[in-house]
Amino acid sequence: MAMEIATPVHAPEPTPVSNIIVSATTAEESQKKNRIQVSNTKKPLFFYVNLAKRYIQQHNEVELSALGMAITTVVTISEILKNNGLAKEKKVLTSTVGMKDENKGRIEIVLGKSDKFDSLMTPVTNVMVPKKDEEEEETNAEEKPAESKAEVEGKD
């Protein structure tokens, strides 16, 4: 009787199809990185304006979305950015979403970086800051009259 020796069978190597799924997920995630879902009750208006500026700076565009009563807030944010020359409107989508017993309006506005964005967002560097010696002189000058008043009151 001859004995058979079993040879191990190697698992097949992964196919490139799984890599395609991973890259599709990555593309979807990067698309959502620049989305702001706006609420008109949670944060003040200019929180969203400043956040949108930062997203435009980082991703060259921002997607603002809202439901129901927050739609007006999204439109206001968009208009502030456009009127200040920071953004250009790329796309506006409106739709309705079924919520329990009612339908709510939904809006998505995609804004892109304007040509003037970088020049408008550069920080101002020509601010005059007094030197330390000047500050000390001003402080000493302010304190001296107060001391002389105290001395005059003590002598009376």
C-alpha cells in the first residue's frame, strides 16, 4: 500500500476587483469631506460662513446642504460668500425628502473657489504693534500722574 502525501494548497491571491472597491470608497469619502450640513438652530450663521471659507481653502469647493427651515440659512451663507468675492456658484440642487407624515424641502449648493479667493484671504501683515520700550514708557507715563495725585492728597 502506497501512502499519499498531501501537499498544502495555497489560497488564491486577491484580485484587483477588491482594490477598485476600496478606491471607490475613498473617492466617496473625499467627496463628503467638503460637505457642511447646515442647521438654523445649532450654530450661528457666521460659524458656517467661516467653516465654508476653510473648506474652500482646503478642498477648492464646498457643498452646503440643508433641510426644511434651514434652507434659507444655506442660501444666506452662499450669498455672503459670493457677494464678498470668495466663491462662485457651481451647482444648486433642490428636492423633497419624505419624513414620517410630511415632505420636507432639501437644498444642496456647491460653491467653488473664486479667482480672487487667495488674495482676499491673505492675512494683513502691516499692523502696527508698539515695541516693548514704548509700551513701558506709556505705562510709566500713565502711572506717574496717579502717584502725584496721591502725594498731593497725603500732604493736605
